Amino acid sequence: MPSDEVEMLRAIGLQSVDDLFADIPAAVRIPKLDLPDGLPEDVVVARVTSMLAANKTVVDMPTFLGGGSFDHFVPASVRAITARSEFYTSYTPYQPEISQGLLQALWEYQSLMCELTGMDAANTSIQGGKVFLIPRALRHHRRAVLANYLVGTGVKVREVDYDRATGMLDLGKLHEALGSDVCGVYVENPNFFGRFEEQLQEIRDATKAIFVVGVNPIAQAIVRPPGDFGADIVIGEGQPLGTPMNFGGPLLGIFACRQEHIRKMPGRVIGLTRDANGHRAFCMTLQTREQHIRREKAMSNICTNESLLAVAAATYLSVLGSNGLRRVAADNIRRARGLAASIDKISGFTAPIFRGAHFNEFVVRHKKGYPAVHRALLEKGVHGGLPLGRQLPELRDSALFATTGRHTLEAVARLLAELEAFR
Amino acid sequence: MSFRQAYWDEPLLMEKRSAPEVPIDVSELVPPKLRRVGLAIPNLAEFDVVRHFTRLSQMNFGIDTGFYPLGSCTMKFNPKFTEELAALPTVARIHPDQDEATVQGALRLLYELQGILAKIAGMDAVTLQPAAGAQGEYTGLLIASAYHRDRGETRNQVILPDTAHGTNFASAGMLGYDIVEIPSKDGRVDLKALGSAAGDKTLAFMLTNPNTLGIFEEHVLEIADVVHAAGGLLYYDGANFNAILGRTSPGKMNFDIVHFNLHKTFTTPHGGGGPGAGPVGVKKALEPFLPVPLVSLNGRGYHLDYDRPKSIGKVRAWYGNFALLVRAYAYILRMGGDGLREVSDRAVLNANYVRHRLQGVLDVPFGSLRKHEFVASAASLATKGIRTVDLAKRLMDFGYHPPTVYFPHLVEEAMMIEPTETETKETLDAFVEALTKIVGEDPDVLRSAPHNTAVRRVDEVRAAREPILSARMAKAAKPAPS
Ligand SMILES: Cc1ncc(COP(=O)(O)O)c(C=O)c1O
């Protein structure tokens, strides 16, 4: 029997596959790709596995990094669900009748995000008067990305410094920075230093501008949601909800807002409706905000987003429930507090350097500077926190340490022993 | 073929019976002003959660379920071995801020992928940072703008053909650029119209080749000359790369900037809408403006290079969607240069075969030869009261995911069909036969389709008129939807 190729070519009336490319002018043709030939699956698996074996994982090396990416435990059920190929080999649910499962899961995700943040509406994920106020103590790449995303808006950012004693936003500086030109204020809770921002009400009361709060979704289990303080928009990094660190990507952008802003919200949104028989059904909605309809006037250019991570987050939250999520949040605080106290006892170290309540991160200072500590730890196979000097020169001597429920007693003991040994 | 999708009358998570809440005392942990009261996330048995989402998955259609010829999206088979690789702890459990010496494997993979993609595209340098094609476009335009500024020029006009994807318009629009849309002639760029649009304000002309009609723009070198003569840059939207692997390259066609959609051509799974990855490649002159960091190789090993003074900065945190980049890298090794060329050969053959067989069933405007996809039109069925949407809905009853509909806008009642290379003739024949049968069916059957999916035709107008986007909003809305 002739092959598919031969039969199909014959049907079209062509001699060879090359004829299919006759419309490509000779001047732009290439003879072939300048790459090695393909390899069998087992060879590729072996080669890639061995290349990646050069990485030291956080299992090989106790690691105390956070700063937006966290190594929380993920129940195996989460991956079992996101590995269902009905989900992961589908695409944007343009045709709702055949995609109800994903649509319901994403709608449930939106509902869960609204519950965590105290907002009315959320999207299924994303990737911003004239001046936006942002904290000076903000993860550097957040600031850098913001700058690139403000290019077309004409909006400028103005930084508000932090209080040197508490690490929270300096309210005096906030009042100085607020003017009639300010269209929005952004703060984080917990903030860059892992410190809870206790002044959300004061900040809300200080301005009528759009109030945007960045959150850690796990902390939200036991912390009052920004919605209670009159926030307009809540954003956050959703990676802690059931997605591994993956060297920084993919990530899940949480975006939730008050009902009055929904028609300006960027990204994909799922709505509840009915089918022709009156059954409950779901579909993408408010699509007139989106690029495929509104084109250059769209609220964003988002097409492909981070849906599968939203499914992971919904599954993670459902497996844990409110009880489990609260336990994780409380456990993170206790562990961070315990770790900070142990480090603080070691001669030369101060932790946390800011007074008051923290979530799962805190700043550690060494009196002779942190970088030498960092190098010494690495030599001993322990990875310390994020050195802060590059971003905040006054914290040259300090680093941001993080912990999660995954740190074993042994990992913590190794860190403490190496810090003790540091001279 | 007959098909019946599962239907579970599955309650919402929030409607399921929750175990009692276990109060926990956080008075020692959270300052009084910040202490939360109440958290309405149900407490369910793990096995029940797994069953809930498994049932939902059975009401969802993926590539593994059936043929998914969604034009412009390249819904090809997602190999399983790349899923296993991406789940390795040496991928999943490394932190992006780790010291370079402890992530040499990851950096090497990124470095090699930068090089491989540059070769495939005929470009000189690649950033892996953007999270999807649209973010690649945004990044590419920022790079173009920085390049012009560096030469002391302010250019703020982006030219787009009327066949361009919505994200091209939106990316340029978000950056505040002026958009000049030029009409097509015979389904191709009208060189005259381009000539009169291009000038000293032209920042870039964005094009995908083959274009969204699946037609190869034979005059691409003339197009490049017109744009370059005006001082503008030529941007390649890589969404349609699946048509040209090993046959031509954006570099060879004189493009200056290109984005890849790794979730299309390089088959990282679409994930129900994402995550994807949208690397950007550029020619030498634009390399200084790429986002930081790039991965480089020096005497001490692989290195994250932030020392790039002309860089546009960052478009997202860290280095891109690493877990997807691992999959794409492994796929490319598996296929090799020879295998990738065969990908395009078969993708183009499949598309032309389906197009050929559908002649007489639907209209296929603009001549014959196509690349990896084509656009048909159901306009002639209007007299029977049938629209493209009805065909699309009815196709689901036969177990097919519908093609992309109503895009590109240039074609009335458009249906954009992209079979991809990972389909047999048997599947393609069955699809053609189903569509042929559907066109001859009683229009009422079509207008009331689908009949065999989990739910019947969904009222999208109602969803938009009274948006209910969360359980909270559902509670507040009255009357509550049944
Ligand atoms: C022609 C074209 N350009 C750009 C894009 C945007 O790519 P992404 O969805 O990866 O953002 C698409 C996506 O479907 C497309 O088809």
C-alpha cells in the first residue's frame, strides 16, 4: 500500500513534497537546518537528564531563598490533575461546549482568588493621573518589568521609602509623595522584607487614588484580605499555590479587582451562564476587552496565558482546604520566627533586623557584611538568602532569608552550624 | 464518526459539603489589625477533590482526545517524554536566585537553546525571557524602539497588514505607538500600500510569513527593501513557523526581529491556554538591546550576563518559562535538523490535502498552494441560513475541535484550518467527510448544535451582559442562576 504521503501528493496532483514549497522564491530558500540529526527518545532523555544533573537542587543543598519563588510542598494529587491530558493538551476554551471542564475549573480558581483577596472578580491569570507610587523596597525585577509596561501609558513611578525600624512603608514619606498627580499606590503585604504591612487602612485613608495591594496567596489564609481595607486591585505571585519553582518559570500572575473595574481588567475571564437547555454552563466573557476583538484598544495583548497553573492552584487549594492552608501559613510563620531567633543568637548576626511580625521571610545582617557569609556557606554546600546590597545599598550587610515547611530539621541545623562556624 | 462527550452534573467546589473548620489560634503570629476572620474554602476529602477535577477533565477536549485543527495555534501532538523531563527535581526544585555555580546544567540548557533557536531563525542572538508570543512582540517592539533611539531617531509608527493577529495590534497599542493598517491585495501584502505607508516615522512592519491566510508572501525581499529603505525594521511573527522549518528562515528573508511560539512549533503543551514561551531573536545590530540577563559562556562556565548597558531591561521575572524551555530543547534534540524539516513537509502536505479535498464543499479564496494552514469561507452557505459558527458547533458532534473561526477578518465567515503534521490521512479524510456531510444537513440541526457535547449551545451574550465571575458575584446576583 502506498504511504499517506504518496497518496496525498497524488490526490493534490503533485510529484514531490518539494513542489509544496515551489512558492518560496529561490533567493530565500535554505537547503536544510544547520542542526545535528534527530536522536531516539531514550538517548535524548539520557542526555538531557545528565546535563541537568549538574544542577544542585534544594534537596542537595539546603537553600534559604524566597523573594517571589518558594519551595512549598505540593501534594501529588495536584500533578495528577494537571497531568491529565484533557487539560494540558487543550488550548484556550474558545468553544465552551466542548471545554466545560477547564472552564469550570478556571471559574472555581477565580472564585478562590476572590475569597483569598476579598475582591469580586479575578481573571484566569496575566503576565497598569500620571504617577504611581511604589515601595522603594520592591524586588528589583518587579520594578524593571513595571517600567517596561508603563512605556505606553505616560505614567511615571515614584518610590516611597520604608521605615528603617519596622521595615514597613514610611507613612510620613508616603504623605510627602502623595500629590494631585498621583493616580495609584502600590504596596505589598507581606512586603519585600517578609514583614507584614500593618498600615493598609492608613494607606487607604491617605488617598483616593487606585489602591493596589500585592499579596502572598498562602499568607492570605490567616491575614485579612486587602478587600477589607478598600483595595481596588489585588495582585500576587501564584507560584506558591501548587507549582514548583522551576528555576523561575512558569509563574502565575494573580489579578483580582472590585466589580466596578471588571470591564477594564486585562486577561482572560470566565463567566457563569446557561446553555440552550437552561443548564449551568461557563464561557469566556467580556471578550470585548481583549486583543482579538478590540485590537490596539484592548486592555492587554494577552493571548496565551498561564491557565494550567490556575488549575494547579485550584487543585492545591481544594486539597488543602481552609484548614490545611491556615496550617501551612501558620507553620511558615512559626518556622521563620524560630529560624530568625536561632540566627539572632549567633554572635555577629541580627535577625530579623526589622521589628514586628513577619511571614516566611526576614532580613539577616552580619556586622562585618553579608557577602562573605554567603560565600562561606556556598563552600559548605549551603545556600544562604538573597544578598540585598545590589538593590538597597544601605542593606549591603544583609540578606533576605526564606523558609517553608520543606526545610528539614537537618537542613536548618546545617545552616546554623555553618553560621556558627563563620569567622 | 460518532462522539458523545461525558457530562457530569458536577457541583461547584463551593457547593460541596465541607468538613468542619478547625479553628487555629494565630494571635501570637499575626498582628491584631491583620487577623483574618473566615475563609470560605471548603474542606474536602482528597479523593473527592481528585474525583471532582477528573470529572471536569472528562468534560474537556484536548489533542490527546481528538483532532484539533485550530488555525494559527498549531495544536500538534505533545510528546510525553518531555513531560517527564520537565518534572525532574533538577528542573522543578532549583531556585532562580541560586548562585550560578549551582545551576550550571540549567544555564547550559538555556545557552544551547539560545544558540539553536538563533540557527533555526537565521538570527544572531536570542532571549528566552518572554512568557508567550504576545510578550515576545512587546519585547521585540521595545527592542526596535531602543535601537532607533540609540541612533537618535524617534519613530513611533507600526505598520500592520489587515491579516495580522490581534496581539500585533494590541502589543503596539499598549506601547502607545501609532498603528497604520494596510489592506491586502490577493491575500498578500500590497507593496504599493506598504510603500506609501512606510516613512521616517516607521518603527517596524510586523508580518508573519506564511501569512494568516496560509499564503507565502513571495515578495518578502521586496517588502524588506521597502521597510529598510524607510529606515524601519522588519518584525517576524513566529506563530507560523511550523510551515517553513528547513525551507527558509526569517533571517534569510531579511527580517530583523522574530518571536517564536514554543508552544506551537516546538510543541510545549498549550495547558488549556498556557503557559507558553515566546523567545525573541534578533540580528547583530539589535543584540545590545535584548533584555537582561542573557546566558553566556566564559572561562568559568555558564554565566548570567547582566552587564549590558543598552539593554531594554526586563519584561518578566528571571529567565523565562524554564520548564517549557526544557521541553522545547528536548523536542528539538529528538527531531534534529532533519526531523524538523520533515515536520514542515508533512504539516504543509496535510494542509494542502485537506484544502484540496474541501474544494466544492466550502470556498477557499485566493488561489491554490498553501503552507501549513488555509482559510475557508462559509459565506456561500448564508442563503441556507448557515453561518460558520454553526459549522463549528456541529463539528463537535462528530468529535472534532472546531477550527479557528472569524479570523482573519479579511475573509467573510472565515474558518481557519491547521491540521499540523501529527495527523494521519485517515483522520484528515474522516474530518473532510464529516464537514461534507454537515454542509448537506438540515440547517436546523446545525443551528441547534452541538448536541453531543457536555452542554448545549452556551449563551455567551448573557454571560457578558450580566457578568458573574466568581462565587461571590453569583451570591450577590439575583436571581441566582440554576
Ligand atoms: C499569528 C499569531 N500571532 C501572535 C499570536 C500570539 O501568541 P501567544 O498566544 O503565544 O501570545 C498568535 C496566537 O495565537 C498568533 O496566532
